[in-house]
Amino acid sequence: MERVTLRIPKQQIDEVEQMVETGEFPNRSEAIRSAVREMLNEQSDRADKNNRSWAKV
């Protein structure tokens, strides 16, 4: 894995920390990795929908 440094507003980090504290994620890094995976999956789904060929009637 590569290390990435980024700046995130404190309010968003506090919300991520809350998710870690409630056990939704084991740590901040995994929460952020999950968000990136979700974003990439959504982007891929949109691209797939745009590339579908539909028969015109």
C-alpha cells in the first residue's frame, strides 16, 4: 500500500472518528479506504451505464 497525505476538514475527521468509536470501522484509515472504494465503484457503475448499447425500437 502507498501512503497518501491529505487535508480533511476537522468536522469530517470528527465524524470519521465517531464511526471508529462506534465500531463501524477499525480505524480512520480503513474508513477512508472504504469511502474511496465506494466512490470508485459508483464511478465505475456510472461508466458502465453510459457504455451500454440499447436496441432502439
